[in-house]
Amino acid sequence: DAGVIQSPRHEVTEMGQEVTLRCKPISGHNSLFWYRQTMMRGLELLIYFNNNVPIDDSGMPEDRFSAKMPNASFSTLKIQPSEPRDSAVYFCASRLAGGPKDTQYFGPGTRLTVL
Amino acid sequence: QQQVKQSPQSLIVQKGGISIINCAYENTAFDYFPWYQQFPGKGPALLIAIRPDVSEKKEGRFTISFNKSAKQFSLHIMDSQPGDSATYFCAASGTSGSRLTFGEGTQLTVNP
């Protein structure tokens, strides 16, 4: 089991640029979560999907953020345009609802720095 | 009502000592309380979890104590080891592992 895969692991970009973060959930999992982690705000849920459908995006900071899940094995989180305050570690997590180990498994994260 | 309050923010313990981290919640609909462990540069990983039908759960050196009436739960790490040095997050959700609400995190340092 490869676990949750995120890419890139590190991203440095300039203010105003578009940033796309990618996530491949664990095969067979039916829920996917995007989190943001900062020192000031801790671990925040941005959005989550069940069976590829967005269920709750109330944590998405503003319209500059968007997330998609075109199929069960891939999701993207896009920031356009990026701002320095978006600098954070972004985690993707997946879960098999109702399974024997019904919990969220986190990826290694993408460290985003916006200059 | 969705908040989970965690304390202390940081904790330093000597090797062999007991580490205790506390969390409190308000939402009585929460019915799943996991603890996650996060090492630097890694994502959080499930350590141990409890449901409110029991007051304690133990897995090796790690124990969760749960007080439903007080709406509090705590993590106890017995015989703490330097390898336990990490950030610990408590969390809560209303349905198993869906939509976890995380505490602020506790940075634990275990000195050799």
C-alpha cells in the first residue's frame, strides 16, 4: 500500500501565480480531505469529498481556492492568484468510510511558500 | 460548538516519565475521539482512538481516558521515550472518521 501520495512536496512561487497541488488517495478509499496547517491556525479542514462529490467546502478561505476530484484516484487543490498568506503545509487525507479501519490517512504534505 | 480545546501547548518530560495531554469539547454530538501523532516533515498519523461508550482505551504505552459528563478526554503516554517526541493532536467527529475537528496541538519533547 503506497499510502496517500501528494505532489509536489515543496513549491515556491511568486505572489499572483497559480498553484496546483495534487493528491492521489489510497486505492479503494471513498472520502478525500484537504487540510492546511500553519503555526498560527493549526490544522484546518478546507474541503472534503465523498465518492468524488464535494460535501463541505466551508473551510475554503475564499474564491481564490478551488478543489476538484475528477475521479476516485485523483484530486487537485488550486490557488489562483496565490498570496504570501497562503504559505502553509497542505495535507491531503483519505478514508474508507465504514471500513475496518475507518479513519483518515494523511499524505506527507506539500509545503507551499508564496514570495 | 465545533471547537476542541487542547492543552498544554508544549510539554517537556524526562525519559521514563508520564506525558499527559488534555482535550475538551463542547459538541455533544461528537462520538469519535482520535489522537494523531505528527513528526516533523510528516503528515499526522492515527495513534489511538476512543468512542464514548468506554471510559478508557489502552494500546501499549498509550492510554486514552474519556470523561463523557465533563466532555473531556486525555492522552497518557507511559514510560515516555525520546522517540515519542512529536506533535500530538486530539480530534473529534460526529460520525466515525468524517470531518475531524482538531485541537491546537501539543509539542512533546522527551529528554534522554
